[in-house]
Amino acid sequence: MSTSAEVLREEPGDPSDVRLAEHATGLLRLFNVAGVLAAADVHVAATLGRLGGEPDERVHLAAALAVRAARLGSVCLDLVEVRHTITVDGVDPAEIDALPWPAPGDWTGACAASPLVADGGDVVGGADRADSAEGADADPSCPLRLVEGWLYLDRYWRQEELVRRELDSRAARPAPDVDPVRLRGALGRLFPKSGPQRQAAMVSAQRWVTVVAGGPGTGKTTTVARLLAVLADQPGAPLRVALGAPTGKAAARLREAVRAETAKLEPADRQRVGNPPAATLHRLLGFRPDARGRFRHDRHHRLPFDVVVVDETSMVSLTLMSRLLEAVRDDARLILVGDPDQLTSVEAGAVLGDVVARPAAAAGVVRLATTWRFGGAIAELAGAVRGGDGDAVLAVLRHSSPEVDFVERVVTAGAGLADGDGLRRDVVSAAAELTAAARAGHIDSALDLLDRHRLLCAHREGPYGVARWSEQVERWLSAAMEGYAAEGAWYRGRPLLVTVNDYDVRLFNGDTGVVVDGGQAGVQAAFGRGTERVLMHPSRLPSVQTVHAMTIHRSQGSQFERVSVLLPPAESPLLTRELFYTAITRATHFVRVLGTEDAVRAAVARPVVRGSGLRRG
């Protein structure tokens, strides 16, 4: 019987409430019981050990920890430091440290000698497999890689090597041919003031890979539209341009932002830029439902574009970036846009942050620093969080300001809020205005009011989670508004969140809308797409949920006039600097933080650390 099919059971009294593999033994069981390893980590490691003929339980433990690392977003595992860096929700670090960790030197030596582990410099399966992301999903003779004390699952090592080689080879290629006179003229016309935006356009004209990095509201999409006009002004055939993003919502937003900025250009520039298509990266690459993780466009069938722009690159995983890089032609420009300080992909890798940090990429990275979305106390707060200064963060939060409010106490759904706290007022006020506009059939106003206020949570479930707080908001609204939601499921004013992509109706995971009175058409679900409005009967909708609150991950790429951020307890492993920064920078005018000083300090002091060899050069 396969180890992966072993029976699972709950261990009574286990501090992390982790599911245990019934037949796990030795180190795997000890680390499983302690909550360090999940059952899936144990199953994979035990299966590899059995099939690979490896009896050493130290190698089994290393393999399980490598699987765990990838599951939690890291590309590789530092065998020397893992004992001191690993954390488990609800488990005292002293208990983790007291586990029987192998001595680092012996542990590394055991892995290096194992038949399951290949040396990082040893190419298994030939150069073609090592150079192609296709090799990442093949069945290599060694499922693990050891590189200078870092242990990888082989597929992630191959993907990282592909990304590294692609970036380095594109940086080393001769610069694209440009007409310097035309370039100077276009830069002066489209970027009248010198600064990082003009620099980004100049760099993109002279390099094959450019990174435009910047926080929210720093003008990244404005820069992209004018940058494309600079490139299109060069002599030659019209450029074939593709706009891409990791989500449908982000792709649609990029398209609309580029279109809006292009409309401000002179007629000749506007005509040259045109209206580039935008799509998710999966759709751009040609998703193949019959082949998991493979795409129609790859190193053998390249994308037909001269310029590929990727927005929200911080959310692009290592796997997807490797697929993209092997599909972009060598003579095409790749422009990566995003905020390296925001949350990273939910899958393994933090590619944008790694690329920005790489010394080899420095010449192609341009940072936009001036924020136009917000200023004052919100900008101070964001800067202090980004800088990891807990004292400065608390000073801004506690300073009386019309832009920042700090509800400094433990707050759970239904508890911890006084009658005078502003959260309930904001929630009820925003919902009342939204409902009035929706009942009156004022579609544009209703869609605008969707972004008046948003409650953001770190968790999906539990006392600090979206599900519990959405129920609490429903109770508040039912008590405050006569006849609220009396029409049934599709009541006018119901805020909607799309949870799947549906290309037939052009709605995407993360899109928000509202149920409105459509007059003679009856009840309609309305969604905004820039200046465009999408209206349909609710029966045609893909999977949706009511969006009184949303996770901070879901909010990435959005902005709201007022934001309330609910912090979980300090010990929550989800509470990180990037999560806090992403949450507060969703606000344009006002941000409220609900939580304790300990939670704030924990968030600021806990940057996301994802094991990766990419930034090491």
C-alpha cells in the first residue's frame, strides 16, 4: 500500500491540531506530532524514501521539510538555518528548538550522499531538460537538489535555473537597435519632466528586460502607457504589444488604465499605441486543460509579440515566470511592473522581489517613489511599515490624524467594539448609500459607492476572519436599515465578489459588483470595467459571494476611499509586514487599524522570508 494512502487521524491534545499520518515513524512522526510537518509532507517524504531506496531518516526529514517549504512559498530550504527560522502557529519556539534536529554538517553530508539528491551542478536528463521548464515536470532520477547547503525539490531548482539563465542571457545580449534622435524627441514629448518615469522609458528602449517597481499610486500604469508610446515611435513595423497580469481583474484594470492614459496623448502617439490586448498570463500563454502546468506557447512555440508587459508581477509565482520567460522571444522586450514590498504569490517563489534584489538586474530596475494615491499620515504609516520601524508605526497610529485611526484593543466579531467606534458607522453608512443608489437604479453611483469603504481581514475563517465578520456586518445592517435584504438572495444593494474566471461573461476572479434595479429589465448585477458597464441577470453569474469583508490577499491591486484593517493576534503566522503594508496601502483617504500593539509590532517585525537562490546572483 502506498504511503500516500495511509489513514489520517486527529491527535488528541496536539497543540497545532495537525493531522497525523497513522504510520509515520522516527523523525517524521516526531516532527509531525509537534506540528512542524503536515501529513502531506510526511507522505511525500516517506514515498520518496521507499521508492528511492533511502533508509536514512535524516534525509526523509529533509525531504519533508523541503516539501513543507514549497507548500508555504519557499523555493528551497536552508538546512543550516531551518532549525532557527521555522515557526508554527500556536507552538512555542522553544518546543520546536527542543526537537531532535540533525547536526547541520552531518545532515548536509547525509543528503549529499543520498540517491534521492543530485548536486546542483549535475545536470540530470540532458541540457534540453535543464534549460527548459518542461524538465521541471519530468520524472528526474533524483527528486531533490542540494546547492551550497540549500535543498530544493528538483522541479523548483530547474525553474529557478531557467529564470536565472533567461534573465542573465537577455541582460548580456546586445542592446536593441534604437534611433537616438527619435528616442530623445519621444522622451521629451511624452515625459516633459526628468525623473524615474522618463528613466523607465529610456531603460525599456535600451534593454530587453525592464522592471518598473513602485508602491501603490506611484504612476506605474501611467508610465507603461507613455513608455509604449516611446517604443512605438521608433522606426520600423508597428509593434505587437501584449498586456498581461496574473489575474483577470488585474489584466482588465491594466488594459483600462493604459487606454485611459493613451487617450491623453497626442493623436499620432495615440494611434501608434493603439489598444493593446490584455489577458491573464495563463490565457496569454495558451492554457491547456489537457496538460497540467503546460501551455501552448513555450520555448518551441514562442509568443508572437514584440513587447510583453506584465502588471502585478509580485503575484507571479516562480513556475509561471519560468513558463513566461521561455515563451517570450529573445528579440522581444519584457517589462515587469509591480510592487516588491507587497504580498507575493500564493505559490512558491517571490520572483519580483528576487529580481529587484539581484545585483545583475540593477541596471534594468527603475523605482518610482512619489505616491499620488495618498499622502500625509497614510504615506508616513506605509513608509514606517515598509522600513520595519515598529516605534514609528505606532507613533503614526497613535497621533491624532483625520487620515489614520487606531482602535487599540482585541477585536473579534461581536466583541471588543464600543458603540462609538467608527467601524460600524462606516459599514452602515457605506451600505446605506449603496443600497439607496442600487434601489434607485443609479448604476454608476452604486458602482462608485462599492469602493467607499472596505473591511480587510488577514484570515478567512475564525474570530478574525472574513466569514465571521461578514455575518457580523449583516447583523449590523439588518438592525440599522429597514427592509434590508428583504427581497431575498438578489436584494438590491448586495455587494458581490466573483470567485472564479468566466470568460464567456467577461467576469474574473476578484471582480466586484452590485445588484441594482434595472428598470424594465428587472434585477441586474452590475460590474464596472473602467468606463464600461457590464450588466446581466444574476442567473448568468459565475460563482459569487457577498463582499462585506474580504481578505487582504483578495484586495491586492484594488483601492478604496476608506479601509478598516482587522489584525489577528500577534502569534498568527499570517501576520507579516507585507500583509500589513498591502492592507493599509489600499486606502486613498483614510485607514483604520483594529488590533493590539503586540499585533502591530509582530506584523512590522515579521517580513515574509521565502527561501530562494535567485537573488543570490
